[in-house]
Amino acid sequence: MAQKMQRIPIDSGEDRPFNDGKGHLELVDTGNGFVGRATFEPGWRWSEHVKPIAGTDSCQAPHMGFMLSGRMHVVMDDGTEEDFGPGDVMIAPPGHDAWIVGDEACVVIDWQGVADYAKA
């Protein structure tokens, strides 16, 4: 049986806010996996704004995403660090903290690790 073409607006799914209004995750289920558009406001930091929701010492979600705007600094539990910005594909395995660098909101399309991300 042939698959049907679909159009799924990203804002038609679930919206998960981060603590202190520092951003949110819009999430849709495509039937073949989840896709999220995360908006991280300046001042956002995983360990402050998502850790209380996740209940883990560091982010345990693997991420593979495309950076649309803004800049994010990621530090792995082993101390490895990397900056990501517009046009970058970000691959971050479980075990990291991250924060926004600068005064621009960071928007990321993420298709790995978002199904349970920031889920209360």
C-alpha cells in the first residue's frame, strides 16, 4: 500500500513550556516519529529551566537537530564543549547541559530525543 502525503503544521501538536517562560517546545507526531521546534529565549539554560521538569542531573535525551537561529553552547558530562549556530546540524548524545549565548532566541528543529523532552 502506498503512503499518503501529509501536511502537519508544527503548531498543531503539543506545546510544552520551559520553566520561567524561557521558551517552549512545539511537538508533532508524524506517525513515523516525533519532530519538534524548540524556541530557547536568551537566558535559557537546561540545568535551570528543564532540569526541574526532567529530574535528572543532565539532559539524558539524545538530540539531532537543525539550528535555525541563535547560538547554543553545549557541555557534555565529560567536559567536551561545542557551540552551535544557524545552519549547523547539532548532534548531542545524552549527558549534557546547554545554554543560550547572546541576546537572540535560539530556534532548533529536532527530530531525535524530543518525544519526552520537557514532558511534565
